[in-house]
Amino acid sequence: MNRGTLYGIGIGPGDPDLITVKAAKILGEAKHVFVPKARKGMESLALTIARKHINPDAEIHEILFPMTTDREELEARWEESARIVGETLEAGEDACFLTLGDALLYSTYIYLLRALKRRSPGTNVVTIPGITAFSAAAALADFPVGQGKEPVTIIPTADDLEAVRHAVTSGGTVILMKIGKRLGGILDILKNAKALGRAVFVSHVGMDGQRIETDLTKLRGEEADTGYMSIILVRMNPEKNA
């Protein structure tokens, strides 16, 4: 029996209308759709976004990807997910796996794909790119991400923020992702770099509760979850001609 094909589909930042035509076509024909979610008892955000494009007769398979930094637990979860998806492919059925933003930019799909290829090196895979959250945020704010030969640096923020401190001294555009609870520390770094006035904050891009803030001082003292699902774009050398 021929093996099925895995379609890794980036579904964009949150607006269902920002899913690519190719992704929508594949989802409209799919018989099996695998969707990640962070914990039991909650609906998958990816499924909520993509639902209107999914074949109404498709079988939906939810896979748990817990929000944890425990490497052993994560590895076990990726291997288990690869087994579940692999069984469908080995039965000769095609399957889709949904992931927010672009499929190969800081996504759960990367880890699933890696585990799946370890398990079955001959797996057929087609990856469909998606619109990144920072591209959508830039469009909402009319913020030029790259001009001329200016560099663009993408930083998924970590608790020690050292990479952020380094990035804001390197010039060009800095894209800060996965901000979460680190928002206050990031604001401090941008203030010290005299960059608050050249930054824009966007959260929940394309979703309910979308927020665009060009005065980042307004973010001081807000709730701890303000940085959740948010991005900050900063131009560090706007006075230079690209």
C-alpha cells in the first residue's frame, strides 16, 4: 500500500481570510486534519481559525502539545504525536497538520516533522507556508520591516533577555516575538536604547481583541498577560538611508 502524504499547513496569524488559497484548497479536500492544542478541555486555536476552510466530513484529530520547558516531556510528546500521525499515513491516507503563522517559523510542526522523519525516513511531506504574525502586524501598522540593505533580526524572547539587549544595538529592524510575561523587561531595554518611540506593539493579530499600540509607555503597569500573543517591531536606525 502506498503511504499517505503529510501536509504541514501554516494557517497565518489569526484571520481566517489570511490562509493561502493553496492551504484552503487542501483543507477543503482533506479527510484527516491534525490540530495542536496546549491542554485538555480547551479547543485548538488553530482549529478555530481554519475551521471554515476544512472539509466538513474530515476527521479532526487533536494532539496535545503542553506548554512546558521540560525537555523529556516535550520529546515524549513529539514522539507520541509522530506515532499517531504516522499511523494514518501508513494506512495510505493523506493528513494535514495545522500550525499558526508559517509552518517552519518557531512552530510545533517543526518538532512533529523531525520526529516523524526519525520514525519513518521515507515519509512524504508537503509544507505549505503561511503568513507570519510579524508580517500581518507590520501591515496593520504600516511598518516597513526591511528597507534597502538594512538587516532584519527576529528574536524569540527568553527569560534573561540578553538576546534582546544585543539585538537593539545591531541596527535595522528588530522583531520581538513570544513576549509573554517578559513585556516589562523588554520595555526597560527599549527605553534605555531610546527606542520606545520607534516601536509598535501588536497583540492578537487578526483575532478578537486585536490591539495596536504605537505609544508603548501605555503598556506600563498593565495585566501580566498583556504580552501574550504579541509582537514588537522596532526600527533602530531610522535616520540612516537604506
